[in-house]
Amino acid sequence: MASSSVLDAVEKDDEEDLQTVEKPLNERQKLANEVKKAIEKSGKKLKTLAEHKADVQKKKDDARDAAMSRRDAEERSKRAEAERMVRKWDMNYTSEDTDLKDDGLKVCYCRYCGQYSMILDVSVSTLPTRKSDGAHVVNEKRRVCRRNMVEGQAKLIKRKGGLEKQYRWFCKQCGLFLCYRSVPADARGKYTFIVKDALTDNLGELKEAGVIIKGRPQ
């Protein structure tokens, strides 16, 4: 009985030894081990998959931020150049200068009375329009938009999605409703909305309609 127990124990140890024998590595596993040993030998930290993904995402974010910074710098440069043009108009322009060369700026007039009311760096007709009321949309952060109007009271307008607050601007000469913003005059906003058919930068239209141009940029 004792010899049988010893034999069973030996057979059990042999089975455990067989179970602990490592399986041969395939080529991919061998290569992975070699790379791991090389990295450990170089002293570099072996990154986990999560760390690697985080690094890749950070590089993408940095590249995006750099591209946005370059674009913002270009827009600021263009806006500064346009503002210099505005100052040039301030010094040299009068309403009688109908043959003045186009420096990229557009003087906009009230369609009803011809009063100079706004300076833009694009034509009103090329601006995108708002679906709700057809107003022309001026992005104040990207465009030159200088108003020569009278600020009126705010008004609540009922829209499909709820109530909209408009801070309105009117013509100095005739009082025509010309444009509106979502914030007061002393607050920084993103958009100015020019009322449909309220302003024009086409002098020919005013002449055909018999409207006398009034005012000058100041």
C-alpha cells in the first residue's frame, strides 16, 4: 500500500510537470518578446494601448489647435487691413465721390432715403441669408461691420422655436428699421442681421429710384 501511494505521487508530479511545460511560441510572439526586451534594454517605458491612444489623440488636438490659431491669425490680419481701409475712407470719402476706386469696402445706404448707414467689406447681396426672415447675416468676427445708425429698443419676436430678442437699429434720416443684433450695442456679439431690402451698396439702384445719397462715413 505504501509503495502504491508513492507511485501515485510520482505519477501526479509527472503530470504536473507536463502541464507546466510551456508551449512553443509562434513567430509573432517571438517578435513581440524581442521588441519588449529591446525597449526594456533601452530604458524606455513601454506604453499601454490606452496611453498610446491618448498620445495619438493629443497630437491630433494639438494639430487642430495650431490650425485654428493660424486661421484666427489670418482673419485678424485681414480684419486689421480692412479696418485700415475704413480709416482711409473716413479721411478721403464723401458722398459725391461716385468714381472712387473700390478698396474692398462697401458703403451701404438706406434704400428708402439714401442715408449712409453701414460699411462692410463685402457686398450685401453676397451675404448668407436667414431662413426665418430673409435677413442678411454678417459674421462680426470675420467681417468688417461698421454701423452709422440709431439704436432703438429691444423687441421680442415670436419664432418657431420660441421667443427671440432683437436689439434693433434704425436709419438716422428716415427711421427705417435696418438691422438687429442679439445683444446690446455695448456687448460683443457674433452676428448682425441686415433686414431684407433695407440696405444697398449699389449706387445705380439708388439713382434709378431717384434717391439722393446723404451723409458720409465718419
